[in-house]
Amino acid sequence: MKYVLLLPSFLLLMLLSSCSTSGAGIDVCVVIEPILISRDDVLTEGTARQILIHNEFYERICVTS
């Protein structure tokens, strides 16, 4: 029964905390850079896929905007 009474308080707390911002004004393009690989690097298929996803994200967010 007491959990039912606490539920509205927890929901209100979650709603209020979701409205807060952290790091406002920080440009993500300053923080991330494309990952460059050299000819000497040995990559697994999974690592190469993750690098491609990261670099495509960088292109989409930082270069085309």
C-alpha cells in the first residue's frame, strides 16, 4: 500500500529530472572526430563495422549540417 502512495512521487521526480540538461552549449563535433586507420592496422570485421558506424555518424552530424 505504501508503494502505491510513493509511485506518484517517483513519477514526478522522473519527469522533473528528464527536463534537466547537462552540457548545454557543448558542440559534439568538438568532442568526436572521425577514426582514421593506417595500412598497418589489423581490424576484425566487428571493429571495422564499428569504425564505419562512428565515421558515418560524424559525417551526418558534423559535415552535412
